[in-house]
Amino acid sequence: MQTLNIREVDQVSIRCSLMRGGTSKGAFFLEQDLPSPGSVRDRVLKRIMGTPDVMQIDGLGGTHLVTSKIAIISVSARPDADVDYTFGQVELDRDVIDYTGNCGNLSAGVGPFAIDAGLVRAVEPVTIVRIYNTNTDKIIVAHVPVKNGRAKVTGDYAIAGVPGTGAEIFMDYSSTIGAKTGKLLPTGNVRDVIGLDDGTEIEATLCDVANPTAYVRAVDLALTGNELPDDVNNNPAVIRRLREIRGKAAVLMGFTSDWRRADDETPLLPFVIFVAKPGHYVAMNAERIDAGAMDLRARMFFMNKLHESMAGTASMCSAAASRIPGSIVNELVADAVAAGTGTLRIGHPLGTMTVGVVSRPSNTLGGVAFERLGFSRTARKLMEGVVYIPETAFPASST
């Protein structure tokens, strides 16, 4: 591994950039600087983030799932892509790194990283970067503002959950239908019924765009849709119910044969989102969010915790589901769909986000085809240099 350098007697350095993409933050690497895919690479990446340890005190992780992410980038050999991008979700207190899905927010940093690293030629004023996401076998297209050969950082675009403003990066997800299952509706049904062990039956829409997601009504869980992370994460009964729904949705999608093993066999996917009609609530930052600012209230259950905001991939799946006639999301946003705005405004724990969705009737599964599906984010490089990890993370022959 020639790209690794022993800098000290017992530590190894690896080139690394720390980047914010949307409302996520992660460590970005050139693939050539890492061990080959496998157990050694996984051990190295978890050690870099400081996992397993809920505080991640001895690594780069920020003690939240949204700040414990990895992006691995290389020039693509595919004719339809410029770069390959592998996403890794590193857990906190469990010794796990998951590659099954993608992170839409962190993906916003891939284009700027690739341009600044010289993997893609910068073209002003906007450089189009075709990104092949290896996790989902799908192409994402990033429209990245550039200036003087570098990704532009400053701008007037604001997103909830990130202070200030930045340069707007539009992420086109129109080619991510059936990201993991190959189908918009993994079970072939617009609605499924999930039977819980206590005898309760929960109606759900299972949809697969960008990342597979199960949608349920907040009211069916005795929730309002106004919940913030602590309201759910500190409620064991709600967590148990959401874990069971997620596990049984995973069975229906073919990710595991036993819902009780979902945390081990498919810890990231599917997401679960409970939804409600627009309503007033107070966000995590104490800002009052008005019902008129949204088309849908949505709360995302992610790795057995409530997400602080809304995953970019989940926003894409939500936008798609909102246009599927008869889906649980569609029934709640009928007025917005009828208005024909070409957008879906999602209220989440940190505020609202607007995503683009233009659809038309189709005789395909779900009865809809998408002409536009995407969202805008900002991204910024926070640090570039090397990260140090103890050389004990490597077999003796690899250093």
C-alpha cells in the first residue's frame, strides 16, 4: 500500500478531506489511498471515525449518525459516469460500517471533491459531474458551480439545519428508481399491511427511489408528526414499535428473512418515515415552523434513531411517493399535487426542505413516470490533510 506513510513510530497517515454535504458531514478519501475493499478497509475506516464508541472520542466521528459517514471516490471506468462513489455509514457504539445504501446529503460533496481533486475538469460557470453510486448501482448527476477552476463555496442558497448560505448544487436523482430492489414499489403494491406482534395492523407504502423507505401514518403510531429526536429516542416503546415496522418492511423488501435480524443483516435499509399533514411545530433550533411552509410533515427513523433532519435520499423517495396515486404520502399531499407546483416541501425536525418532482401518468408499476426528480444542497470542504490511525489497525504485511 504505497499511498500509506508511516509518520510516527506506531501511527499511519492517510490523505483525507473532511467535508460537509448538505446536513451531513463525513470523511472523503481517494480510493487509491485506502486498502482494497474488505475487512482491513472496514477496520481502518471504523478506526478513523472512532467506532465503536458512542462518543467517538478517539476518531473523527461527531457522535451523531449524520456526522459519522465515509465517502470513497475514484475516476470511473464507466462511459456514463465521471467518478465512482462508495458511501459508508459508520455506526457509533456498534462495530458496524454499512454500504447497502447511499446518503443524498453527503453526495452533494462528491462533485466538489472530485473537481478540487482534479478528477473532473472544471468548466465555468457550472460543471456537470456524473456520479456512479456503487452502493445502489445508480447514476446521480451533480450540477456544481465553479470559479477559477475550483468548486464554488459562497452563494445565497440556504438549507434548514446549516448556518448561513452557500453555492447551490443541484442533485439530479431521476435515474435512481428501484435503487436496491429494482422496482419503484418493491412488493408490487401501493399499500401493504404490516402485522405487528401485538396484533396491531399498520398500513404502509413501501417505495424504492434513491434508498428504499417504508411510509406509515404518524397517527397510526399514536404520534403527531411534530416529534423531535429526543421525543422518540428517549421513548423505548416507540423505538420498539418502529424497529418492528422497519424489520418487517425489510422482510417484505427481501433484505432479511427474519425481522428480528434486520439490525444485523440490513442495519441501514430500509428507512421508516412517519408522515402527517402540514401543521405548526417548533423545530430543534427553537424556530417556529408554520403549516403553510410545508406540504408534508415527515420524521425519519434511521439506524434505530430519529434523524435530526431529513436524508437527501429519503426526500427523493418521499417526493416520488407523493406522486404515486393512492400511496400514504400521496393521500396527505393531494392539494399540493393538484396545485402542480413541481415541488414537495417537507417539514422535518430542523425546518423545511423543498425538492423538485415533476411526474406524468404512466402504465408502469405505480402509475407514474418522473420527468424531474432532484434537490439542491450546499457543500463545503472543512479540512484537507492526513488522518492518523494506530498501525495496529493494519495487518503487518499491509503497512
